[in-house]
Amino acid sequence: MRQRNHRVLFRLNDKEYLHFIGQVEKSGFTQEKFLRGLIAGYEIQPRAPEGFAKMIALLSNLTNNVNQIARIANITQSIDGEQIARLQMTVAQMFRAGKELVGWRVPSNGDH
């Protein structure tokens, strides 16, 4: 049996409708889910931009690398050059991903 069996119809003028559609598109929800969220009192936020998940994954990778290097450096009292190179590569990837996320032109030759 359908849990939502009450239908609500209401009218909007052109300006209201365009604003509504714009807000729904920003949220990434369907119109129904968007309205249900508003009715429930949720503050609807825009969906994360494309590439956000990649940026979070790179940030996680970076913090893991830093933690591993710090742990090994504390134990051995030295830092391996290969670990630093990996860390630098991860930072460069994260930098490029961040530029793409905000729409900056990303150089193809690997420069930041």
C-alpha cells in the first residue's frame, strides 16, 4: 500500500516557478523530495560539485601519507625520500583536483 496517498496541487507564477526549479536543480533532489524536505523543516543545501568526492579521497590519501611518514620518522628519526616523493605527488594531484573543482584552468604539463 502506498504510504503517501495525498496529492497536493498548487499554483505558482512564472517567477516563483523558475525560482523553485532552480532551487530543485541546485539541490539535486526530485521536486517531491525537495518539497518534503522543506515541509519537514530541513535546510536544503546545494549538492556537492562534481569532483568533490575525488577531492575528499585525495585529501584522505594525503593525511594517511602524512601520518605514515610522521610515524616512521618518529621511530627511525629519518624520512625516506620515496615517501616524500609520494607525498608530493599526492599534494600535486590534490592541487589539480581542487583547481578543477573550482573551475580553474589546469595546466597539462603538470605545473601548478
